[in-house]
Amino acid sequence: MKTRVTELLNIRYPVVQGGLAYLAYAELASAVSNAGGLGQITAMSLPSPEALREEIRKVKAWTDKPFGVNFAIGQHNRPYEHMLDVALEEGVKVVSITGGNPEPLIRRMDGHDIKKLVLVASVRQAQKAEAIGADAVMAVGQEGGGHLGRDDIGTFVLIPRVVDSVSIPVLASGGIGDGRGFLAALALGAEGVEMGTRFIATQECVHAHPAYKEALLKGTEQDTSVIKRTLGAPARVVRTEGSDEILRMEAEGAGYEQLKPYISGERNRTFIYEGNPQKGFGWAGQVIGLIEDVPTVQQLFDRMFTQTEETLRRLQASTEQA
Ligand SMILES: Cc1cc2nc3c(=O)[nH]c(=O)nc-3n(C[C@H](O)[C@H](O)[C@H](O)COP(=O)(O)O)c2cc1C
């Protein structure tokens, strides 16, 4: 399989594992890279630059394939500069950025041989990313898990709009979990995909509590909610008592200070690490409606690309009949 994304990132399949706060560590990242995609470590989930260095070294020990480091810069007040310097010192080949303004990070990478991916949720953000030097954009539609754009644009409209608006390669993100979604993304003009939620329900996502994985398996496409919309930072979760409580408070007009303890990273970890849905919450997208098992990453890739080929054959057969 060859697209500008496989060429740019030097990978076999144009599939990027999204940054996954508190879940994307060396086990998952190396498994995705070994299966032919691009695995990523999420830098801001780690306590220090040295912890990031250790995690990077683990990935290097477990795969000789390229991998990335993700920076979610908007949601943390911690400085990221030293983290980025560690990624550069360690010779990481790809950095992805989401959240706030990516420009200072991109400028800090000037002169380094490193590919820069920016996660966007609108045409305007994609054009800005291209203008400041992104090598590719990952455009996430509103069905995705975790933080979303504010405009509620679904993947099926967002991707062709972004493809028509920039000349750098576009990866489709939000709602993709199998070979049909992968092929549809290519049909929309994307040259690769980013998947988040689907990778949580894999064997190598070792940090996700079994109750979180179980919620993804049991949940249908109707079992997610968007929290924090009233704070201007909409983000999709799998429904838990904890997330229902947040929505109830938002509906009653609670402001940031009141919501803060309920939407904290600690409450997030209460569910995803400890499996407590009464108090905690966990990010997930509508694609949970398509998740029915917890394969290894390799099995997931094998299945996805077998289904991609079958789907292509089915489409070819139906056009030949027409
Ligand atoms: C549990 C979880 C945590 C996430 N954390 C991050 C993050 O730290 N950085 C980031 O760039 N994106 C993050 N995202 C977004 C994903 O990278 C990706 O864009 C999104 O999951 C795509 O939609 P999908 O879940 O339908 O595949 C997160 C998503 C989930 C589900």
C-alpha cells in the first residue's frame, strides 16, 4: 500500500494510532509500529522529560520501525519544551500536536529531520497548520473520541472539505475502526487514517482497566456523550454515571470551578485505570458500536486489511455488474 502518508512516515500501512492520554505507552506504540502502522507515545501523560526518554527507549528496544510522540498542548498547563527536546535528542521521526497553537512547537523543530502532524477539526485549522509547516493534517470528525472541534462536523463532510482546502496529505480521523471505514476514508480523499478508540480495545493497551474495555465492547453507537460543551471544549466519552453527573451539572449551569473536580485527569483515571464508572469517565468515540472484541494489534491489522480487500472486490464486482 502506497500513499503520500506511507512515504512521508516510512510505514507499511497508512494507519496512525492517535495520542491516547494515559493509555498510549510503549507497549501499544511498539505493537502498532510492528504491525505496520505508526504507534505513538503520549508525552503529556508522562511526569517528566526523563520519563519520556525512558518510554522512547522502550519503544526503540521493542521495534525498529518508526513511531511518533504526541503532544496535547492545550489541555495541560505544563511546559512541553523540554519534553520536545528529549524527543529530538532521541531521534524520534514523527511528532503530532493537538490542542492549542502548534506554531511554537513547530518552530522549535525547524532544522530537525522530523515529520510534523497536526490534529485539526476544521478547514481553517487545517489551512493554518499547512501555512506554518505541518507535513500532514489529521482531521477529526465529531464522532471521534476525546476532544473534538466546536463545530460538530462529521467525518464524512470534514474530510473531503479539508482535502479540497490544503495540498499536504490528509489523514481521516473519527469513527474509523475497520476495513470498511479505512476504505471509505481513502474514497473521501484521505491518504491515511488515525484511530483512537479502536486501539484501546486491544491486548497491548495494557493500561486500560478491563471495565473500560468492557464498556467499549458492550456499548453501542448510542452509548457515548459529549461533555464539557458548555466550557467550549467538547469531548466525547463512553457513558458512565460519572459522565452523566457532569452532563447534569452542565445542564444546571455549573461553571468551570464547580466542574473542575469532576472533569479532572484524576476522575478520568478513576475509570480508565481503576474501573470505577460511578465516579470516573473515559474518552471514547461512536465507533464503540463497531467494537466486539479485544484482539492483538496484529490481529486487528490483519482483519482490517483483509476486509479492505474484500470490500474492494465487492465494489469492483458490483460496478462490473452495473
Ligand atoms: C481515550 C482517548 C484519549 C485521547 N487522548 C488524546 C491525546 O492525548 N492527544 C491527542 O492528540 N488525541 C487524543 N485523543 C484523540 C485521538 O487521538 C483520535 O483523534 C480520536 O480518538 C479519533 O477518533 P476515534 O476515537 O473515533 O478513532 C484521545 C482519544 C481517546 C479515545
